[in-house]
Amino acid sequence: MDVHVRELRYFVAVAEELSFTRAAKNRLFVSQPALSKQIRQLESMLKATLLERDRRTVTLTPAGRALLPRARQIVERWDAAARAVAEVVATHQMTLTVGFHTRIGRGLIPRVTARLDEVMPGWRLQFRQVSWGDPTVGLAGGDVDVAIAWLPVPDDGTLSWRVVSTEERWVALAVGHRLADAGTVPFDDLVDEPFIALPSAAGSRRDFWLAAEQRRTPPRVAAEADTAEETFEAVASGLGVVLLSAGNAEVYRRDDVVCLPVSGIPPSQLAVVWRTGDHRETVRVFVEACLRTLGTEVEG
């Protein structure tokens, strides 16, 4: 059986972090059991122990040290090959694929499309909704060329971004919720509520939308949802509440959900995101059009 690039990618992450926990949460955005399973499969196929681990430490074995530079090279070459193929296909089809987790709205796409028609006639935009479980919004796998995404995104140097909108965080509640008739809801009134969470693979973005940094105790997670549509169905059923941006409170307006502003937590940031080092003219035009439409703030 041949080794898959994914298994080598997982091995490189653990070898560089010397921690299954950090590699799973900060680099790979997968569960730790899933990561451990992939490493065991790799060791089984190679018939060698690559990592020595106990409860506190992870160290490379001689076999692991021999594999690491070669695994890095294979992963880097594969990523470069995938990007090259995606760029050729996009250029041939004159299509720029835009990834998103939640509906974009805000009048952004019509204006960006008009700008693209003006500067690069013949090109068109194609849109692809990506599960919350992919924190790179399809960019890491080469499924999309650019993305409109809520920060944070993985800050490992592979992605660049510019903030296009800063919006206060609101809360979505079922119509019959005890706070549904309130005006502005202090976050302290929500800390004991059951929340609908992004999947664990969403990493730091899951923590942000649970307002983990503003809590003294861990949140009560009633359920996880892979998409915004799943989230609002869960909220409408009374299963839990969820934080969302002020703009999305309008975009996802429903008769069975009430959205209210929340005080006591910092705002959210919507960004245009692309792969670092992708200098294609279409990507540059798209980014500049987003900034021109909604305004520029922070560069990542």
C-alpha cells in the first residue's frame, strides 16, 4: 500500500511541533485521535516507529529523523504541483473560484463582479461554500482561489488576508427564548446558555464564536454544526444560541429566530483571504475590489 501525502503532512506537523495536541489544534485542525490514527498507519506501512511518545513528550526516533526532511520535500512539492494545476485550470477557464463559509451579502459580489468585468473582461466568478470544518475555507486544498472569511484564519504563513469589514457580534435566539425581548444583551447573560458550536476542526475560529476568551469557565456546547444553515436550524429548534456578526443577522433573517446585539465582547472581522505568494493578476484585482467596496483596514 502506498503512503498518502496526508499521512506525511500529519507526520511533519507532529515532528515540527513535537506535540500531538499542538499539531492537531494549531496546524492540522483535526481531532487528536484522528491524528494519532494517521501516524500509526504511517508507521505500520513503513514498518518503523517514527515517534516516541509518552504523556508529556514527543521525540523523533532515528527513523523519524531520517524521514522528516524527505517528507517535508514531498509535501512541499505536492502542494506546489496542486497550486500549479489549479492556476492553469483557472486561467484556461477564465474562472476565479471564491470560497465562503457564510453567505457573503453586503452588496460585495455585484460590485466586485463589475470591477472584474471592467479590468479583466471575460473572467467570471464561481462560488463554493465550504464546511466550517475547513478553517482555510478551501484555500489549503486548492479548491478555491480566494475566500471571503471570518477571522481568525490559520496564521502559519501560508495565507494572507485583508480585513474588509468590522462588525459587532450579535446573538441568535429562538423566538421563545427568555432573552428574545431584550434590547442589547450583556454577554454575562449568555455565559450559561447552551451554544451551537462550529466543529472542533474549525480550531481558533470555533473558540472565537464561542467567545472563549471572555469566559471564566468552558462553554456549554449543545451541538456542533458544519454550516450556517445547520446552525440556524438548531437555534430555531431551541437547542441552543449562537453568536454571529451584525451583518449576518440581516443576511440570515428568519421568522423563527431573533437576533440581538451583544455587549461585553470585541467585534468580528470579515476578510478577503488568499494563498501567500499567489501573485496572479485576477487575485490582485479581486482583493482590491473587495477593499474598494467595503473599505480597507488590516493586512495579514
